Amino acid sequence: MNGQASVEFSLVIGLVLLLVLGAIQVGLYAIERSNAMSATEQGVLTAVSAQSSPAGNPASATSVYNAIAPQLATGLVGARAIA
């Protein structure tokens, strides 16, 4: 009986690990997709705030920089960047 239990355990643990790691992978995919969507939205908002439109002339680099300068001044988790 001891050998049979070892074989059954090895077969079951493989399937359990596959399911757990698959669930983790799906979660990571969802997080990355959310980050990509958020970055896209932020890019569009930045372009709009710099008065850029697909139909008109593109915004100059200076106007885009001036639009995002307040956001660049803060680093991760609200820390102030040293200029």
C-alpha cells in the first residue's frame, strides 16, 4: 500500500500544482492588462491636456512636457523627486 500511495500522491500533486500555477498566471495576466489599459488612458489624457488631437496638428514637445511636469515631479508612492 505504501508504494501505491506514493504514486497517487505524485500524480495528484502534479495536477494540483498545475492548477495553482495556472491560477497565479491568470492573475498576473489580469494585473498586467489592467496596467496597460491604465497607461493607455493616462497617455490619452496627457495628449488631450496638451491640446493635441488626431485631426489637428500634434502638440509640441514643450506643451506635452508642461502638461505632465506636475506628474513627473512626484515619484513612486508620492515621494518627491530631487531636481
